[in-house]
Amino acid sequence: MQTQARFIFPHTKRVQLLLAAGVLLCLLIAGCGFKMRGPTPLPFTTLYTNIPQNSAFGSRVWRAIQANSPGTVVTEDAALAQAKLIQEDFSRSRREVSLDAQGKVEEYELNLVLTFSMTDSHGNELIPTSRIEATRQLPYDEDDSAAKQEEMAQLYEDMEKSIADRLIRRITSPDVITTYLQHNPTPGFVPAQ
């Protein structure tokens, strides 16, 4: 009589439970109608912006517009544009949040603010002057200032990405598209659902 050795992996049941929970979660999300937001075509074919394309922030915004609305061309000539996205201000600031007993900075608050507006070619307001702001905390140590400067640069870059994403969501929002279409009927344009 032969006996078979059975190898039981101690985490097999845990893996099966996690897999079953993952499948159940996917079914719940699909069942409630959740759908990831895909590209949102804009109702205009030309867009002017004064956000400089040769900056990291500007190139990110220009690429995101093209990715979200491939039929929209970003132009550098405001006279040719059906809509205008105007950057009124884009500023960075840094303030000391806390000091140690010797008066050295222990923490900074980094702030990045974009002020912008959007109109159609007739001057109708699509987005009134608005602000998008990002804030991050940076623990600071003078003894490691070079590394902290690199970390600060990385935090500002992350904040720029966040602001660019939020700007794109704002200009592609249903209320902006609806307002544009009220002033500029576009035959054949079907807003994304």
C-alpha cells in the first residue's frame, strides 16, 4: 500500500478567500453602474491657451487635452480658437510651519496655485475666474538640505500633475460642455455619457 504525501500550503485558503473577495468586489462595482471615466471629447475643434507648452506643467496640460479630446487642436493663435483657456496666474510659495528650539525650520508648507478662466470665441464665460490649489507638508532638516531640496522639487512636480489633472477634469466637465453648446450649437456633437 502506497501512501501519498499531500503538500498543503498554509496560505492556500487565504489566497482563495482573497481571490473570491476580489471577484465579489468587481461584481459589486460593476453592478452599481460604476464606470471609469474615459476620454471626454470637447465640442470645439480649436482651443487657445496661454499656458506655455515649453514648461513641464504646460506640456502636461497640452498632452492631456489631446488625450482627452483628440479632435481638439490646441492653437497658439487666439483669433483662430473657438474656446480660450487663460492662465491668469500660476504661483509657488513656501512658508515655515514650525521651528525647533534653535529657530531652525522643522517643516515647510509648499503651495501651488493656478488661477484660470475659460471663454468661447464670442467672450461667453464657460468657466469664471477659478483657482486650483495644491498644498503639501515637507519635514525639513538643514543637515540634509540637498536631499530636502530634491524632495521639494519632487513634491512641486507631483502638485503640478495634480493641478493639471484637476484642470482637465474641470474643462471637460459636463457643465462646461453644456454651457458651450448653449452659446454655440454644434450639429452632430454628442456629449460623452
